[in-house]
Amino acid sequence: MRRFAIPLGVLLVALSLAAPAHAADPDELLRKGSALRAEGRDGDALKVFEEADAARPTPTSKAQIGLAEQALGAWVRAEAHLEQALAQDADPWIARNRQALEGALGTVRQHLGSLEILGATAGAEVFVDGLKVGTIPTPKPFRVEIGKRQLELRRAGFNSASRTVVVGEGSTSRETVTMSPREAHRTDGDGPSAGGVGRGGAGLGDAPSSGGASVARTAGWVLVAAGGGAAIFGGAGLLVRESATSNYNANQSCGQVPLPAECQDQVSARDRWTVLSVASFIGAGVLVGTGIALVVTAHDEKPKPSRGGLALVGCSAAGAGVTCGGRF
């Protein structure tokens, strides 16, 4: 039997490639995330906490994720993670910090309400402020942020339904939404066809001129101007929100749990202006979009020749025959 010698360098390289990558220690990640929060870097801390939870899910990692989401104003996700953490009564860390965590959960719930959708078609997807929150039917109402919210339901084969809803703190808002099936285009030939000729010689495809075109244009420009004003207000609100956020991050005492009163006031100011700014931008988009649509579609329509080149044809009885005349 022949023996083959493997060079030592080649063997070391092969072993290094076969060895699994060393995963970061979850406990070390939790300490790192806590240090980042103490520096006011809540966004970076959240990513580190999520990495620790992915490596080893624990009540502590769920609680730390919820606290970071609270600081970032992600109220719905913060409530879910804090509830998951507090459900673990036997965990020593949760037991030691239960009072602080319950206080944080109470603060989070001040920014949330429930939204129940009634009468919607099964299978409809529910969107709140453009983000999908679930599908009909649901076992319980959706948890959403308080204030004015833009609700939309979508389902294939049905016309989408949208409206603005108002959700109150700690209450349940109920909305009954009916979705109508989308009608298919008629192809059976029933009814007048384009370019047809009606009685009296008028082409059925001809449309009378619209006397309200100028009014529609004026209304459209008014809506566009109103939308611009709403956008300016929303931008000003963002500046105020950033000021409150800067004051929060600059205050060293805001890293404590529970938050001091002055820090909570800054969080409340930030959240209030966030809601106002988002509502203003949504309103601005609706106003500007509607206004532009009015301006673009408002035009004076003139009678057009029907298909085949025949515009007007009139026939009358004359003696023993029929005389027809027209404009070609």
C-alpha cells in the first residue's frame, strides 16, 4: 500500500475552511446593545438586540427589543415584544425588572388603539398608512397607532376600498367596509357601439362640449395649492420633531428605565408632531393628486366624427321616396 504525505500548510488551510464560523455570543450582544442605548443610538441597538434574539431567543432579548422600539416610536411592535417578555413569569431577569417593563408597556399603550374591520370580503388584505397589517378574517382587531389613519382593503377581482379612520387611545374603532366585485368590460355587443348613429342623425359617440371645464380647472389648482400648504406644515412639523428628538438624545438621564418625566414629555412631543406631519403629508398627497387629475382631465370636448367618416346624417320622406343628406 502506498502512502501519500499531505503538506502541513495544505492541511491547515483545509481545516480552517471546514471549521464553522464563530457565532457572536448572545449575552455579549445584549451588553453591546445596552451600551449603544446608553449612547442614544437606539437604531443601532435594535439591530444588535435582534441579532442576539435570532441567535438565542430569550425573554431578555424580547424585552430589550421592545424597549428599543419604544424609544424609536415603533409602538405596535414594541407592545408585542414587551407582552411576549412579560408573559415569562419564571425568568429571573424579567422578575427583577417587571415593574420597569410594565411601566414601559403602559407608556407604549398610550399611543395605540384597536381597529376592527366588519363586513369585508374574506381574503381581503388590510393596509394601514400603506403598510400591510393582516388579512380578513382576523381573530382579533388590529393594533394601530392613534390618530387619523389611512385604511385600504385590496382583493383580486374586487374594487379596492379606502377611507380615513380615526383611532382613539385605548379604544376600539369599528369600520364596516363593503367591497364591490370589479365588473368585466362588455363584449356582447349590447348597447350602443362607438361611432353608432342615433335618431335624428347625431353620432352616439359624439360628446357635448363641457361647460364646466374651466370650473374644474380652477378647483384643481385650488386643491394643488391647498396640498402645497399641507406639505409645508408637514415639513415644519418634522423640524419640531427633530428638535424634540435631539433634546431627548442629548439628555443623559433619558437612558434610564423607566423614563423620567422630562424625557417622557420629549417623547410625547416627538410622537405628536410625527402624527401631525404624517397626516399632513398624506393630506397633501391626496389634495395634490386630486387637483392634478382635475386639471389634466378638465378639457372642452368637441363633437368628433364617428367611425367610418360619417358625422351627421338625416333622412326625411319626400314624395314617394326618401331623401337623405349629411355631412361627410
